[in-house]
Amino acid sequence: MTVLEELARLHSDNPTVVTVGMFDGVHRGHQYLIQRLKEAAARKGCASAVITFTNHPRSVMRPDTRVPLLNAPEDRLRLISEQGVDLVVPLSFTLEFSYLRAREFVQVLINSLNMKGLVVGPDFAFGYQREGTAEVLAALGEELGFTVEVVQPVAFDDLVVSSTEVRKCVEAGDMAHAAAMLGHAFTISGFVIEGDRRGRTIGFPTANIAVQPGCIVPAHGVYATWALADGRARLSATNIGVRPTFGGGARQIETHLLDYNGDLYNAKLWVAFARKLRNEQPFSGIDALVEQLRLDVEAAREALEEDRALLPAGW
């Protein structure tokens, strides 16, 4: 199904104010833009609508470029919905869509969503060769009967909050700055898969998490985390790395839930990262590793108590 066919299947009896973007991470900048969207919709007596892409446009325009996503698509849709908008529209970004002219896309939005307003960021542009700039859209709006509002970016520590900056923080293991830009602890999700059960034999059972391909993973190391399991946020410590003490191998994400004895195999787990506790390191033997794991667990308890404000909403 093409993007135009996806949109054509939509119909809104109510007029809408719309914003369009990837919204990867749904960070503070996105949250501010969505808040302005809702305000604009309320002023006009319209519904608020967010159009988001399920895949990154750069992966289509530059297939040789990998853009690690901050959220799996279903998690991003949930985060956008939690901002209180009336309608969230996921679309697939395709090569065909990239050739769509700005006027064509705007007309589709008018026809399918009864669009009366468009809210965009200052560098926003869509359509063939990015012709749909804010200035072009404003001119189209005067002609076709919709308003255009440009929302300025949000800054933190003299940096414009962006998905790119959040990715840099996550890849460096700087979870504090990532959380400051996101407004909450950075979170991964995935299903718990079978491991080698080595952690259970030394008193620290772990859930091995398989994140969705294409999603970003923090730098190797040990982290203080929360794990959402059985509907509750539980204290945990998460190791990301190749387990050098046991000879290395493929990267694994292993979460040890503190004071938990349930069975998590095949369950979906969400893990929120409060802070990095230490780098991954090899140990001389099992006893040295176990002693360090005990220290990691205590450090995680203390860190999670101090960082409790970073818990994602609803946890």
C-alpha cells in the first residue's frame, strides 16, 4: 500500500491541526511542538493530529546510512499518544513518497484529515527536494485555506534538543544528558530470550533482552535501571557487552531484576536507564566477578533511589 493509499483510507469529520515528522525519541523538543499543536487546535476548535513515520526517511533516501532509532515504532506511537493528542497517524516513508510535491501532500492532508492548520519546526521541509519549507507552506495555506505555525526549538546546555543529540548521549553511555533531553530515562524494549543461564548459577539471574533490529543500544557497561515487569517498575541492574570474563562473544543485554523471582521468558520487557555505574571489564575469576556484581547491585539501589524522578510516566 502506498503512502497516498494509507492517507486516503483516513477520514476525519472534524477539522484538524496537523504536525508531521519522525518524532524519534519524543524528546522535549517534540513534546513542546506537540503542546503548541494542541493549543493551536484548541484555539480553532479542531482535533490535534500527529503524522509520524514508522521508518526513518534517511534509511530510504540514503540506504547506505544507518540511523539507529531511539524507539521501536510501537513504543514511539505510545509515547506520542501519551502527549494527549487526538489522532496519531503512522505512515511508511517510501521512495514514492519522497517524490511527492508539497502541494500534492498538503492537498491529501486537506482531503483526508480536513486539515485547517499545520504546526512545524523551523527547519521543517517535506516534498520533492524538500521544497515544502515553512515559507512555501504558508503561501499554500493562504491559497488553500489553512494556517501554518512555526515552533522554535528547545535548547538544553546550549544545545538544541534533537534526536541526533540524544543518540550521541546514548551511544556514549551518558544517560543523565539523554534523560535531560528526553524528559525521562532512556528506555529500550524487547522480548526476553533464552540465555546460557550462567547468571543463575552464580546467584544473579538475568533476563536476556532482544531489542528490535535497528534500535539503538547504550554503550557497553553496567547501568542502574528500572525494568517494567508484570505491570510494575522494578529495580534492576543491566549489563551491556560481550562478557569478557567468559571469553567474549556477541553483544548481549542482560538485566538482573533485584528481589524478583518470576519467570520472564518470552515476555516483553521495558528497561529504563538511570545512569551508568561502570565500564565493562574482565575479572580474574568467578569469585571476583560475583563480588563486583554485589557491589553493582548496591550501587544500583542507591542510584535508583536518587534518580527516581527519571522514571517514565506511568511506570
